Amino acid sequence: MTSTETVVSTPTSVPTPTSSPVSASSPAPASSPVAAPDRRRWLALAIVMTAAFMDLVDVTIVNIAIPSIQAEAGASVSQIQWITAGYALAFAAGLITGGRLGDIHGRKRLFLIGIGGFTLASALCGLAANPEMLVASRFLQGGMAALMVPQVLSIVHATFPAEERGKVFGLFGAIVGLGAVSGPLLGALLTEWNLFGLEWRPIFLINLPVGIAGLILGSRYITESKAPRALKLDLVGVALVTLGLLMLLYPLTRGRELGWPLWGYVSMAGSLAVLAALVTYEKRKTARDGSPLIELSLFRVKSFAAGVAVQTVFGIGLGIFFLVWTLYMQVGLGWRPLKAGLTGVPFSIAVSTAAGLSVQKLVPRVGGRTVLQSGALTMVAGVLIYLWEAGRYGTAIAPWQMALPLVVMGLGMGLIFAPLTDMVLSGVPREHAGSASGLINTVQQMGNALGLGLVSVVFFNEIPDVLRREQVGPVFVDAFQHALGWVAAIMALIFLLMFALPKRGAQHLEGAGEEEPELV
């Protein structure tokens, strides 16, 4: 690629925790202890963790295969945009509804519908006859993930006694770290291997055996649970939240490609009015029948309200970094996809290690907020080291030289992932687990969309419209450094926001008096 125009037209999704199940469906607080834990609970855990990993990988695996899809399928620039953005839009728009449906109709039932639909959509993506079919299948895939993901930790919460959940959260943190970065590596391998001459299609078809196994085993080993009192689906709330999010996310997704037209700003401003109308309606809905889509009372829980702010800003920072990092390596440095994917391995290992240790070892000793703030400062240090190295070595930088800043950043991210889940949801009533989970993942998606929009400001504004071949590398290095400065500032802001979190999350609010979920 020799021109900025070509670079800008090759979008890349962001590997983020916003699609991770740890933050997507974090458990509500425990109430009375479970007298006799189900002996099958570890099999159920393996099933939902596998499904969660499948979703995480699918969010990122498409990135590496974009050039192959563009060449083999003849996809246009706009279609390539929607192959990556369609999943995120459908996912964000459906998460709150998916969580509430699980509360109403049963988390196991919705999980099975979601994983079954996700598997079917993956098959349609892999067998797509044209770009239009691929785009439509990606929308379906995102919608099915919105049904599946909010149920994951709600199922764990209903299945495991309080004293075992710290170990479970550590495992989930490790899965998040592994899934967030292994997607690009797996995508690079599957694309370069060109299995059976299928080019990019195996990146979707690989989900089929995993999804089918999850569907069969999940129907046998997962215990059903739902809210203890009857709830109704708030269809008006569903319409308002979907409209508001689409009005916000669509312009952010297409704005850069279309030159940030006026209608985009009008739409984003109008989304605030729609979301304000949603809040007003939900208040009335709560007073009328106590069955709103969004439990506004959740925001009276300090840990939840503060945690939502942290999650949103964290998503912005990650949205900027991962997109810019991918473009920096593959376009600025001219690295092959496999080389770029392998470069992220130290980061993945560091995230997984720190996430597993944070909940099981560190939080009980020093408190959740201390661990979270240590993670934020560690990420700032890693970003600053990366910024210095990018300037010091320029286009001659090697993957081994990136290992130090990536490991430091990964350790910081791992310290944030798993504890933040517990801190945010520690005070949420158990019957609203699904609703709260969907809401948290939705704000993460919004944060990532905002981060993607800001990439145009903090990265592409530093790149001229026309570049000679020899200018691409140095210009991209400078733009990468500029973006890293913004990421460091955002992580510092997260450190300050974390002061609003409780020093120690009441890890599962034991004995708080909420009703036990109805086990079916």
C-alpha cells in the first residue's frame, strides 16, 4: 500500500474486552449460599467459557483476513467496512435486550439459542456467495452473540457458590486475555495456510464444530436459571435503545469514510435526545409495572455507576490503541499478517497471567481498587515505553524490541479486566444480572466505537492525503507515537476515575438478602 487513501479504506476491528464475556455478563451479587453445588458445574463452566472464547476470537479474527476477503470476494470498500462494523453494531444494539430476555425466559435457553444461531451465522459467513451475503451474515452473527454473551457469567453466578467464584473469575480473566490477541494470530495462520483452497473462509467455518459441541453439551450440563419474579419484555425500551445506539454508532463507523458529513453530527446529537427519552420512559415503566428494559436503580449503586464510567473510557483507549497498532505494523512497517500476529503473543500471555493472579491473589490482599489503579498506571508505563521505542528505532524496530512495552501493557490490562468485573457488579441485585450484564457490555461497545471515531483525529489527521512509497513508514511511525500519547492520557484519566470505586468490592455481596434465582 502506498497511499493513505488505500490505507484508510482497509478497516480493522478492534480486539477489545467490550465483546468479552467477563465484562459482558458479569455476575450479580450472591445472596444466600447454595447448599449443594451441582457436581456438573465445572462441565457447564467449560462450555460457557468455550463459547465466550469463540465470541472473543471472532471479533478479532476477521482483521487479518481483510485483504484476502477484499481480493477473493471482490468486496468494495463500503462492504469491507460493514463486514467488520456490522458485527459490532448488531452486538451493541442487542446486548441489553439479550440480557433481559435471559432474565425472563431463562439464561440457559437464551444461551443455547444464541450459540446455535451464532454457529449457523458462522456457516453462512464461511459459505457466503457474495459480499452482500457476508455482510448480512455478519449482522446475524453479531445479533446472536448479543443473545449468547450476556448469559455467560449469569449462568456461572447461578451455578457456583460464592466461595468458588474468585477462581472462576480468574479463569475468565485468562480467557479474555488469550482470546483478545489469539484471534489475529489464528486468523493469520488460517489465511496463510489456505486450507482446501478456501482462502479466508476457514476463519468462520472453524466455529462450526465448536458451536455444535457447545450446543449439545450445554443442553445437557447447564442448569436453567431465571429471575425469581415474572418480568415482561419492554418492547418500547428495546426500540428506543436500539435506535439511540444506531444513531450514535453508525456515524462513528462510517464518518471517516464519508468525510464526516453534517448528517452524521446531527444523528449523533439526536441520539442523545433519544437516549434521554429512553430514561424518561424507563422511569415511567418502572413505576407502572416494575418491568423496564434497563433497571435505572442500578445507577444508584455507586460501584456500578462508577464502573460503567471506567468501562466506557477504558473502551475508548483500547479502541484507539488496537486499531492504530494494527495499521502501524501492517502498513507502516510493512509486516506480513503472521509476523504481526506473532508479535502480540507476549501481550496475550501477560494479560492472561495477570488476569488470573489479580482476582485470586492480589485483590484479597490489597483490595480491588488498589489492583485496578495499579493496572492503569502499569498500562501508562507500557504505553510510554512503546512511544519511546517507536521513536528510537523508527521503521527498523523488530518484534523482540516491542516485547517489553507489550508485556508491561498486558500486565496492566490483566490487572484491570477481572477485578473490574467484580467491582462493577458487586452490588447489583441478583435478579437483574442479565440486564446489568448487557448494559455494561453495551457501554463498552460504545466506548470502542468512540475510540474508533477518535482514531481519525489522533492518528489519520497526522497523515497527509497523498504519500510517496518512501514516506509511508516514517509518517506512520510519527502518527503512531501521537496516538500513543492520547492512549497514555486516557489511561491516566481511568486511574483518576477509579477513585470513585469502593476500596474493596464486596466480592459477591454475600448475605445481602437478594432472592436466589429460580433454578428450573
